[in-house]
Amino acid sequence: MSHVERTPERDIARARKRLDELDRQIVRILKERVSFSALVQSARIAEGGCRTDNRRENVVVSRYHRSLGPAGRDIALSLLRLCRGRDPVPLTAYGGPPTRRAFLGPAASVSQQAAELLEPVAARELVPLDTLDDVMGGLVSGRAEEAVLPLENSLSGPVHDSIRALAASDEVCVTGQLRIAVDWVLAAAPGTRLADVVTVASHPHALAQTRKWLTSLLPRTTTKGVASTSASAAGLRAPDAPYEAAVCTRRAAEHYRLNVLAAPDVSQIPVTRFALVRHAAALPAPSGNDVTSLAVTVPTRSLTDVVECLARTHAEVLGLHTLPAGKAGHLLWLDCRGHATDPGMVRTWAELREPCDQLRMIGTYPAGGAAEPSPHRLETP
């Protein structure tokens, strides 16, 4: 048997890896404590009491002090401040720099439309990025304070890259959502006729949403996946574009000065749901019409147990997506009606802990509304 020599560098690397794992566990536990603390506060306020209980907080501080010494007291005080649910004041309230919001670009994408409509304020800078990984990475790295991600579409289903990224990160959470009816068109450079089209490019989700229409319109064409729908439109301006047409929004066609060759029937308009994502912070107050999103990793054999938990707690499931997660496992994305501090949601959270390997609250946020599509249509020539 070969002997692997131990070195200080190897031991340090192994220890740091374990420290990172412990930090992730601590963050998950802290978020769960915040949720239960918010439930207690809500119940106390509903009964006419105060948000905080000084006697109870003293017990918590003493417990940490006895176990960890003076530093434990400081940890307890910081923990109690976190659990009181006080959101930090944004920099723009003090005249600071505008908030940067990342979205999947380039310009005139559906994601840009969502970025403009989700909680619009004047002091915001929109940051177009090339891929969904870049959008999420820009938020985590600090390049942007907010990000807009597509979650699902009424025709093509869940956006796996977005869901996996949100489920894997303890540093961010969903704070809002918006549904947009997408106004797809088939666009081409000026001078291109429908009969000239051999290859159509777009994002894979847009191609999936329009596949039936494209097949009936151009039965002998091939398709090419690109990073975004607006990227496919922008690419048509290049003299050596490897495709003749793109599926994009009417806005993108106008922005890149393309001709619209055709548009689907009004009855085939898909709706895309977008999420506004920020760095994890204290839970927002209930709005009266909230959604709580959960991501759970569960063995295949326990899928039935998850369904039974949801039925037992009378959870109102608004959406459920199942993604593969390694050997004999699944990642479930659950959207449930209600705020994370609602008693029913807390019971659901507690029940799900037993059958699930991992359980993460992605966010609790207002249900939000929908943006209307452009009313005008161009008939197929």
C-alpha cells in the first residue's frame, strides 16, 4: 500500500475544507432559528405583547456566555439582533451609489424587461451579463447587489440552471417575483425572406416554447442554441452569422433593427416567471399574499414521505419541480402559499426535516403580479 506523506499544507487544506462545511451548516441553522424566532415574535405581537422578551433574551445570552465565555456573549447579542428582523437601510437612502441589478443580457432581453419591472426605482443600474452562471456569480461576488433569474415557463417548464444555483447557495434568497407574457417573433436581418431561413437560433428555452410553431412554419429548418434570446438577435447583425433567423422578443428585433418575419398566434403566448434575488437578510414582514419557496434534497425512496408531509400539514403547494440530484436522489423545488412565519409553514418545515437530506428556504416574498404582452401582432407573410 502506498503511503501518502502528511504535510502541513495538506493538513491545513483538509482543515479549511472542513471549516467551510461547518460554516455552511451554521448558516443553515441560523436561518432556521431566524424563521422560528419570527414566528414567536408574530404570535407575541398578535396577542398584544412586545416584539422582544428581555427575560428570554437574557437566558439566551447567559447560555452562550457559560458555554463560550465572553465571546459567546457577543455571539448571542449578534444572533438576537439578527432574529429581530431588522432589515438594513439601503445605501441609496443615504445618497449612496445606485443599486446594481444583474440580468441575462445583452440588451433588450426578456430578463431586462423583468429587471426593469421588478420593484422599479430610479436609483438602480442594470448590469447585463452573458450567462445565468455569470448573473448568479455577479451577485455572490459583489459585482451586483441584486439579480433577476428566470425560474420557469408555462410551456418549457423549470429553468434548471437557475433552480440549481439558488438551491446551492446559502448566501442569497428570492425576495420577489414577476410573471411576464413573452412576445416571441421570428426575426431576420433586412433583406432575408422566410424562404431563405435554414437555421433558427435562440436560447434553448425559447426554442422549446416555440418548437411546435416553428415546425409548422419551417418544417425543414434546424435550430441552434445560444446563451440568450437577445444574443441570437444581436448575432444576426454579424456578416458571418451561422444562422439566418432568431426567435427573440419584438423589442429585441426593434433594438437590433431586424425585420419580423412571423409571430405565433396569440393563443400560444408563453408566460415566464422571474425571481428577484438579493443577499440573504432578515425575513420581510408578511404582505397578506405571500409565497414561500423551499428546495429539498431527498432520496428517491422518500419522495412519497415528502408528499405525505405536505398533505399532513395541509400545505397549499402552488408549484413543484423535480430535478435529478445524483444517484438515487432528487432536488425538489416547492412553492407554497403563505409566509415563512405562518404557523402552517413552520409545521411544514418541521415535518420535512425528517425525510429530506437537505432543506433550504429559498425565500418568502409577495406573490406579485404579471406584466401584459404587447397587444400588436404581425401576421405570417
